Amino acid sequence: MRSGLRLLLLSAIIVVAGCASKPEEVLPEQSYYEQARSAMQSGNFNEAERNLEFLETYYPFGRYAEQAQLDLIYARYQNLDLEGARAAADRFLRLNPQSEHADYALYMRGLASYNLDVSLAGKFFPIDTSERDPGEQHQAFRDFSDLLARYPESEYAPDARQRMIAIRNRLAQLELHAARYYIKREAYVAANNRARYVVENFPNTPSIEDALVILIDTYRFLDLQKAADDATALLAINYPNSDSFDSNMKYQPSSIKREDRSLESVITFGLMGDE
């Protein structure tokens, strides 16, 4: 009887193992495509991505191959798989360089890079993106610029153009954040360099006024009066209503103050003022 039980158990194990190793049935090409489209329409992008990947695996040169590659970019983007979306866009452009949908792939690749620097938490919490490493912003700018150069009449061109403006504004803000950091560290030459970089490379951005103010302050502190006067004149011409001027259009005294780094100040943490 024990021998019979052992035989029955062994047979069951063999059957289970056989079922587990059975390959998944390969569906017709159209079935994968229709299931993927249906899943996307219902917002189930995980299922859509799964069917699109099957379609690419089993029918890489089929009638739905190009559209499946485009849909995969979108499905991955909707799944917040931004790296995957960008990789899918790269693959599409490599396999279909002359496609009439190349502008879409370029746009989506830029969009994925544009959003890579903002973490998922940043979508729900107030994170100042001007203080984050620009990372993929430069790549996004190149993709959008390429899109505008190659497909100026594309339906995605207007949005790409606006995102390029946003990227420039973000990069300028990042330079200002660095300049303010250097001021706190009393690295005034470095702060001046950052502010000057904004003025020279990011004209027409909202950061120009603050950059000019930092230029004036640092030039004054470094006793470069001629440069400070030139920057002040530039500020007056472009921003006559700046808070940096009083009612007589006289530039307000510098806000830069050298910190007390004496031994006594370090020991008392700066809590003991002058008597």
C-alpha cells in the first residue's frame, strides 16, 4: 500500500512538473495586437506592455511591428518606466529612421528625459526642481531641438518648444542656486562666474534680474567698481522697477556681509555679539 502511495505521489509530481515546464501558447499576431490595444484603451498599461512585448518577440517583422513599437513607448511612459520608454524610442528610431512617426518617437524620448529628473515623490511633494541636478535635462533639450530642426511642422513641435523654454529656465535657476550657495561660503569669484554664466547663456529667462543683482554685489565686494557700474546700468535699463533700486534709482547697498570666522566666534557658535 505504501508503494502505491509513493507511486501516486511521484506521478503527481511528474504531472505538475510537466505543466510547469509547458511553454506558453503563442497566439496569432492580430490577437496580441488587439489585446494590447484593448488594454491601453481601458488604462491597463501593464497588460498592454506585456502583449506588445510578446508581439515584438514572436512577430518582429509582422504587419503590426511598427505600430507595436510606437505603442510600447507610450505604454512604458504611462507605466512611469521612463528609462524603458526612452529605450523603446531609441529602438524605434534605429529600426525605422525614415518612418513618418519618427517625430513622435523623438518627442517621447525627449519627454521621458524631461521627466526623469523629477522623482515620483516630486509629483506629490513640493520639491524645488531648480535645486536638483539637471541630469537628463540637457538630453531632453537636444531631443526637442532635433525634433524642431527635422520636423518643424510636427504637431508635437509647439509643446517641444515650450518645454525647451522651461528647461532653459530651470537650468538658469540651478546656476543661481549655485551662486547663492557660493555667496554663503564666501566664494565670491565662483558666485560671480555663475551669475555671469546666466547672463551670457540664458538671456530672456526670469533669472536674469537676480543674476545681475548677484553680479553687482560680487563685483562691489571684489572692488571691481567699473564692472559693478556696468552691471548696475544694465539692471536699470532692463529692470527699472527692480526692488534693488530706491525711489531715486540708486542701487541699494550690497547684501553681502563677510561672516565672522574668528576663533571666538567658532567656539561660541557666533552667539556672542559685540559688547
